[in-house]
Amino acid sequence: MTKSVLLLRLSYWTAAIADFAIAILAWIPERMGVTEIVYPAGLASVIAFSWGVLLLIADRKPTERKWILIPTILVVTLIASIRTKFSVDGTIEFSLVLLLFAVALVILMTYSYYYATKHAKDK
């Protein structure tokens, strides 16, 4: 397995596991800053689960489907931004661990995409 394929697969699986965690946590109202399960949380859960499945499908042909990392980077960045905004507003508790995880994931996915693209051009 080449380094670019290994990096891509690591990116796909890490992001997919994070998505599945979000899909589960969306059903725990206290984690979402509400007192009961609300319809938008259910929608978010379905979207997160579906995106996780999409990333696992991308893992089947990692190099050909590396493009899926571009919207995934956008989604992770937006989720981290919204979580930080709501933390600052006091709606939910701030978590440095989750923020650092999101930043590390974005860096991993960006580097994986860059490395795979560069490696493909070198062949």
C-alpha cells in the first residue's frame, strides 16, 4: 500500500468514525444543548450517518475518489466553527479536545488530498 493510499484511507476512516459518533450524539439532547430530542437533531443524525457511509464508499477506491475530501474538509470546518460559536455564546460547553480534533482532522485530510494529488502527477 502506497503512502498516498494509506493517508487517504486514514482520512476516510477517521472522518467516517467521527460522523458516526455525531450521528449517535445527536440523539443525546444534553450533548446538543437542548432538553429533549428535536427534529433538527434527527435530521443532523441522518446527514452525519449518510456522510460516514459516503466516506466508507470512497475508501473502496481511495485515489479515484479523493475529491470527496474537499467537501468533507468544508463540512468539518463548518461544524467546528458552529460548535465554537455556540460555545462562545454559552449554549454548549466549550471543548478544547473537540476543537483540536477538528483542526487535526482538517490538516490530515488536506495533506492527504495534497499528497495524493501530487503523487498522481508524478507518475
